[in-house]
Amino acid sequence: MAALWSRSRQRQDTGDEALIRSLYEEHGRALLAYAQRLTGDRSAAEDVVQETLIRAWKHPDALVNGKGSVRGWLLTVARNIITDRYRAKAARPTEVAESVTTQPVEQDHADAVVDSMVVMEALDRLSPDHRDVLMEIYFQGRSVAEAAKKLGIPPGTVKSRSHYALKALRDMYADRPKAVNLVALKGVAV
């Protein structure tokens, strides 16, 4: 019984192979040209032709049902495959390869939150005079003259207080590892 099934399956496989081969020989060039015209890409068109022939192999009854031409059925299947691929591609965002030059669209902000908490804690440890000067210069973005006018003190005093405030902050974190990134005070010379 198994041998009989094996021979009938082998005949069916040979018949399926012959069907697909004859479809490709008769309609392959037209199908490829049509798919290439719709996709604009030769390799994508070849993939579409292959998928079309696979669907013809899976549904041989659609080819012989007498409801239209075989070529028309194949071209319709190809068009549907291209439409499905286009819709699937449009439904998801464009993929961008990660590299050193391409930054992620959304970076993890946890480090920035921790850094700002560390800076705020450090500012709380300073004297009010030193903290006020740093807040005006670094957080409000004022110049020395503007900060002096706002605080009602001479510009020389603003410079002196900012120098000693920054030195005190650096001294507070001198023994800590470099993992603490004082973003707001980065690049400021003592």
C-alpha cells in the first residue's frame, strides 16, 4: 500500500512540476515584465513571479476552472502580492540600520534624570550665595553682568562665587568614580 501511495505521489509531483514548468515557459516573461513594471525592481519582481507560481502550484484548480484566462489569473495574483507587500511595508516604520553615526530615535533618559538629581543634591549642599550664582549663570543662562545685576552684587563677586562654588562641587565628587556626569557643570574650568 505504501509503495502504491509513493508511486501516485511521485506521479503527482511530476505532474505539478510539469504544470509549473509549463506555466513559467508560457507566461514567465510576461509575468516578470508586469511585476517589474509595478515594482520598479528586478529582484523584487523575480520574487513576485516565484510567489505567484507557488500560489498556482497550491491552487491548480483555479487555473482550470474555465472562468478566465490563465495569464489573467497569474497577473491578478502578482498584482495582489505586490499590493500586499506595499501595504505591509507602509504599515510599519522605515527600518534604519544602527551605527555609530546613527543615533537612536529615542534615547534612554534615565541617565539624564539621575544626573540631574545628583546635580540638584549637590547644589543643595552649597551655601545659598554660591547656589544663587550658579543658578543664574548655568541654569538661567545669564552672563556675569546680568547675574550681577539680578543678584545686586558686583560682577567680580559673581566670578569669585562661581569659581568657589564649582570648586566645592568638584571637591564633593572628587572621590566618586567618573560615572557621575555633572552635565550642567561639564567643561567648566576651575
